Amino acid sequence: MGLYYLWLELVRHYTESATWAWLGFVALFSVFVVPSQPRPAARLLVLIVGLVAAVLAGLYTAYVIAYFATAEDLATRGRNEVVVFLLAGGGCVVALAARFLPSLGHHAHVRMTALVACGLLSFLLLDSVALGYVRAEESQFATFWSESVQRHQFLRTTKDLDVVVPKRSVKPSMLMDGELTKNPGQLPNDCVGEFYGKRSVVLGD
């Protein structure tokens, strides 16, 4: 299952235009802007292969641990570090692979054209799924934060050991992946109860 979820993660991100815009930005910048420095091809190839292996192994480990602990995919809130690791690793691989090409930024006008192209590619980053969620759900963020603070204060200060928590009025998918249920022994109720020292925590009507 770890391989399955890893494959889904790779497909999810490498079919997004924002991901290719990022990799294109790195490639253009590496070839046309960064000065060329001679590197032994064999050593560079070993570094690229090792980096790809390290990134894939790290992602696979994250998904194996998540499935072992929860019997399901890695939670959205825990996927941020995985995504950053994946995109940063992919950018490093592209930058290293670009070292096999001769630097084409010897002339100022070529370098300037490449910088303009990098700037244009940056606009595609605004078309990412994450920013789409931000634009669609931004009006709910303040309410979600306020209700989260109120829920925390209620759970922290109430003397009851069996607590019924009020429902949220907004549920922005950008900020939450799941909610409390009516089953006190089910995730995440049991974890919340343990954290606040309660016998049971359930979601109200």
C-alpha cells in the first residue's frame, strides 16, 4: 500500500501545471542564468541517481508509516512536509541534470530573456490547486480560526470528563481534513480526549 499511495502522490503533483512551471523555472534558471561550472559527469550522475533514490525512499517511508499507524492514506495535514520534500527534491534533480547542458547565458540579453521567461512561468504557480482552495475558501478562515480557539478553550477549561463539542459552522478543506465524530473511541475523538484529559469527547448535534 505504501507504493500505491506513493504512486498516487506522484501522479497528483506531476499532472499539475504548477509543478511543471516550477521545474521549468528551475531548468531555465540553471541553464541560462547560473554560470556554468565544470563537473565530472560520472560524479554528477551518481549524485542525481542518489538524490532520486533518497527522495523516493523518504516518501515511501512516510506512506508506509502512515498506513501502518492508521490503515489509510497519509492525512492531508501531514502531507505538507511530503509535498515540500517532493518538490524540493525534484527541483534539485532538475538543477543538477541541467549541469549536463552548456550554460547559454553568456550574453546579457539572453540572460535577461531567460529571467523574463522565468517570471512568466511563475504566473502558472498561481493556478495551483492549493491557491485555488485559498481563493475559494478564504472567507471562511477567520471563522474557522475563531471556532478553533473557542473549542480549545472549552475543552481546556471545562470540568466535565464526558464532553460534547459544538459543531463547526464552516469546514474549509484547506485547513481541515476530518472532524470529531459521535464515537468517543474512534479517531480523532480518542486522541483529542487523551490530550485534554477527558474520558470521552464527542461531536454534538
